[in-house]
Amino acid sequence: MADEKQRASRILIVDDQEDNVEVLRAGLEARGYDCDSAQDGEEALRKVDAMPPDLILLDVTMPRMDGHEVARRIKSNPALPFIPIIMQTALDSIESKVEGLGAGADDYITKPINFAELEARVRSMLRIKKLQDEIAKANEQLTRMAVTDGLTGLYNRRHLEERLHEMFDHSSRLHEPLGCVMFDLDHFKSVNDTHGHQAGDEVLKQAASILKKVAREVDRVGRYGGEEFMVLLPGAVGDAAVTFAERARQEVEGHVFTFDGGTLRRTMSCGVAAWPHPQIKHREQLVKAADDALYVAKELGRNRAVRFDGAEFNAHSENDDEHVETTAGAGGVAPGEH
Ligand code: GH3
Ligand code: MG
Ligand code: MG
């Protein structure tokens, strides 16, 4: 921050006449600005792309590409930050001033240039630039905060649901697979109970970094709830999603969680589902399938990855059904009440 304040503002002087450039450069450098120059529009655009200056002093009349076109291109490039453009126009040309402002110039100065006036205009434009940069930075921060889970730095649930929506649509349209894994730390409550909430938070953060490390660049890793995480794996078929879940599970199992006052080990259960699958028609069914598989992983003793509609999953579900039938059939307990 302090560095930014101390740095001299960088001004790009664009003019095809070398002696004009030299006069402007000498005057602006004497006033503490850091100047660079370009002799034509194309060179100016190249320099702006390579390193956006804080301000551009732009001549209108240049061969090949005039100043208006340069201004239009710079102002229509969404990749660039706000760069104020002061157009240099001939004294008598109202049309040129109007056209320049229309093309996106922020101010103009008439030739021959009076340095006191130029300096005042440069300063006023740099003030606006500073405000614009602050707004852009604040917006960026807000956008980041809106999609991020404060504790772990992973995506939050809302953002995950939005990505899932997008990814599921994309997958159905192009018929590309999509994997979804739900993770839940085993007996996590006991971490809080035994070591305190702060230790619990530390374990969540470390589990989050493990998932992030195991995931690929294209995957979306998020915190779905308290100690539940979800990872969306575009392009992953069921087997690949199981492999991913299993790797993450092993990493957690092997990790020694450290916190202020001690260390501990913890395991994690995983529920895996993937589209396409005959029982999964909608994105909500994909999440439900992963969640059902996670439930079975917990039931089967935790610290494992269970795949929706896999052998373990189906064997367990059948047992569950039999159990319900038996108890209901015995006339004792109605289904769902046991
Ligand atoms: P299971 O193996 O069945 O998942 O058992 P569990 O103890 O992990 O599950 P349970 O759902 O009973 O408990 C989850 C605990 O997670 C309870 C809650 O206090 C804790 N928790 C949720 N969010 C946070 C958090 O942000 N920080 C901390 N420290 N704990 C949290
Ligand atoms: Mg848990
Ligand atoms: Mg839980």
C-alpha cells in the first residue's frame, strides 16, 4: 500500500511528432511523473496491454490509427482497468473535442499546451483514477467474499450450488460425465468436545486444504455445511470419482492435525455419485445420491468411500428394506419409527 502511494504516476504520451513528445516528456518528468511514449496508435495499444499506464495523453491526428480509434479500443477493452485519457486537440476544433469525448476520452487539452493547465488536468484525472481503482478493488473483494466460506477459504454452499447448476447443464448438453463427492469428518463433534472449538476450526481448515490439494484445477471444492464438504468433478465418471474420494480419504487418515495445544488424527467418510446414471435425472438427485452414499458409509463404520448404486450401497439398502419389513411385519414398529 505504502509502495503504491510513493510510486510516481505513469503517463503514456502518444504522439507521432517526436519533438512534441520530448517537450511533453520534459515538462511532465520535471513535475515528478514517470513518462513513456508511443509514436503511433498500434504501439500505444501494445504498451497499454503490456503494462497499463495511469494516464494517457493522446494526440488525435496520427497516421494509420488516429487518437479517437485508440481511445475507443482502450475504453472497450474489459480486461483493462480504468485509464483516464486526455486528448490533445487543435485549438479551433470543437468537432474534434466532441468526437474525442464521444470516443471515450475523459478530458481534453488544446494545443499549444500550457503546462499549468496540463498539470491541473492530469492531477484531476489521477484523482478520479485513484477512486475508480479503489471501487474496483472493493468490488473484487466483495465478489470474493460472496462466494467464499470465511473459515476455510473454500467456496461456500451457495456458490457450489450455482456451479453445480452450471456444470450439470453443461454435462447434460454435451453428455459429459460429472462426479459429485460428499465428505463428512467422522466423530467431529468429539474434537470440539475434547479439544475445544478452536481446535475444531483448525481441523476443518486443514481438512479443507487436503481436499483442495487432492482436487484438480477444474474441480470445485466447497464447504457444504458444518463439517461437510462437497467436491464437483467435471469429466469424472463414477470410477474416477471413487478414486478421487479414496485418495482424499487416505490423505485425511494419514494426516496429523495440529492445533494450539496438541495434535490429533481423524478420519472422513465419503459418498460418491456420478452422472450419467439411470436414477439421476436432475442435479438435485446427484447431490441426494452422494448424500445417500455418505449415509451408508457412516452406517458401515465410517472412514470409507461408498458409491451410490455400488455393491456395498445396494447390499446395505436391501438389508435396510428387510429390516423395515421384518419389524413392520412383526406388528411392533411402523416403518420409519424404529
Ligand atoms: P459423524 O461421524 O456421524 O459425522 O459424527 P460427527 O460428530 O462428525 O457429526 P455431528 O453431525 O453429530 O457433529 C458435527 C459437529 O460439527 C457438531 C458441530 O459442533 C461441529 N461443527 C459444525 N461447524 C463447525 C465449525 O465451524 N467449527 C467447529 N469447531 N465445529 C463445527
Ligand atoms: Mg461428521
Ligand atoms: Mg455432519
